[in-house]
Amino acid sequence: MRRLLSIVALLAMPLASPALAGNNLSDQLLAAAPDASPAVLKLAASALACATANGMAPSSRLAVIDYSRPSSVPRLWVFDTREARLLFRELVAHGKHTGDNLARDFSNIEGSLQSSLGLFRTMDTYNGGNGYSMRMDGLEPGFNDQALKRSIVMHGAPYVNESTVQKLGRLGRSWGCPAVREGMARQIIDTLKGGQFVFSYYPDKKWLSQSRFLNCTPTVAQASQRPDNNAMN
């Protein structure tokens, strides 16, 4: 009888909503990375919950980039979402026309040399002009869905290191790619490749108010498969 009552009680409990799941995950991520912004981690977890609630396959890895922080400090966190464990805490560059040490301007336009905001899904890897690199599929129309066309990829770069910060007061800048330290690039990319999520944040009012993943509705469509582009810079 006691077991039957327990089953009845469980069945009567409401299912957890994506927002609740996101809140729980954000608390766990913050415990793993206490130097990250609680507000940014909450948005990242909510975006992830929205994506999976609307039919996208769940992932075991999540990268969070906080472009509101200067490039001279670590602002990339990579998490194991199943174990709520921090895997990497790293420097990451932004685009040449996004700003100097502080990021200010973002774009989805080819040739802008600016970084893009929003939720991305990682794809395959390749060896190109910047060495071992990973393609990223932007999931947010108007904000990052031109990422493949723009060759926005994660790669290592010689201008992403502490010595560059000491010399210039900032990291070097990419053409819009989230470039990381050369010595860590392969490890980070191999952790994130093949269908994981990357969340790029900045307090941009238009993106915050219009992002389909931050203003979640049941109509978010599963991302379509786009053809590979082998000509990456």
C-alpha cells in the first residue's frame, strides 16, 4: 500500500518545465564555476532547456562565452552538463570590429569581422588555415544563422595568450571567430565537436528581447541541416 501511495504521489506531481530545468542547471553550473556571472549562466541554461524542449537533441557539453567581460580575462567556460562539472575555463578572442579589449558591436553579416551572439550547435572539425578548427551552426535567425556562410569557427590562435595581454592590454582579435589558446584548442574542440551547444552572451537589448531561445515558445523549429562548407578561413 505504501508503495502504491508513493507511485500515486509521483504521478500527481507536475512535470518540470524547461524554465525550471534551466534554473536547476544554472545553479549547478554556478557551483562549478563560481567566477562566472549567475545571470549569464541562467540565460545559457534556459536557452539550452528551450532548445531541447522544442525537439533538438540534448547534448552533454555546453560552452558559455561572456563577451561582456574584457578579452584580457577568462570568459569561456566549458561544462559537462550531465555531471554539472567545469571542464575548461579559458581566454577567448572576439572579432576585430567587435571592439578592442571590451566587446561592443556584434553582427550576423558576412565581411563584418564581428562576433555573433546567441546559441550555436557545433559540427565537424577540419584542418584549415588556422589549424584544427570546428564549424559552428548558428541557430538564431538574424543574429548568428550566417555563421557557416561567414566561416565562424572555433580555432586556436597565436594571439590568444597571457603574453599578448601583457603586451597589448588585450588579446589579439579574430575575424569573428571565438579563437582560443593554441595549446588548448584541440582539447576544447574535441570536447565540443559533433552536436554540442555554444552560448555567446552580451547584454544586447535587441538580442535579449528577440532571441527565440531566451523568449521560449513551443514553436521553435528544430535546426535544419545545412550543407558543409569546406572553404574555411
